[in-house]
Amino acid sequence: MSAAAPRPSVLFVCVHNAGRSQMAAAFLARLAGDRVEVRSAGSAPAETVNPAVVEAMHEAGIDLSAETPKILTPEAVQASDVVITMGCGDTCPVFPGKRYLDWRLDDPAGQGVDAVRPIRDAIEQRVRGLLAELGVRPGA
């Protein structure tokens, strides 16, 4: 009996953990299911997820209404294989042996749902590309 390959672990980081990182984590969780461990965090988390982000993701069939922004910890970074930053600059701790990617995306903060939709769609495409790089076939 062979041991299962370890699940890759991905951490999405943005400043407030209220928009881009929440959308990316939600898309990865939906597309990868339990085949990828997914985390998101912010260097200065907001009180709540951006309402325009919640609305835009609802349109994509994903409910973020119960999500809350989480603080970025060194432990979360250390426990992740891939760390994807989205505009948090140098505040993300760097550990050897981790793969770091920086996804440059517009910040949905203060934007209406019309401005959030193209950001959402760009994030979904990048998440699908990440799955291909990780060798994980997307589910539904």
C-alpha cells in the first residue's frame, strides 16, 4: 500500500484579508477540494470581508458571508508550500524553502461590485493556472 502524496499547502496574503486573498482562497478551495490545503491572511486584517467582494463571489456561486479576515502569522507562512502575496509588500515573512509568488492585482477596497468583477475573474484564472502548476486537476 503506497502512502498518499502530501497535499500542497497554499497561503494567500493581502493587507486586509478582506478582498483578493479571500477570493483566491475561496476559488482554490472550491476547485481543488481537499486536494490542496488553503489558507488566507492579512498583515493588517480588516474587521469584515469587503461587501462588494462578498456580492461578486456570490454571483460566482461562492458564499463568503461567514468568512472573517485573519491575521498573518509566521506559523501560517511556515506551514505553507506556496505563499502568494497580493499587494502586501515586504510585510510577509520570508522563510527558506518556500515558493513565493506575487500576484499584482487591483485592490477591491472601496470599489463597487462592477469594479470587483474583473478582479474576481482575474483571480479565478490565476488560481486555475496555479492548480495546473501544482498538478491538481480542478473539480467542478
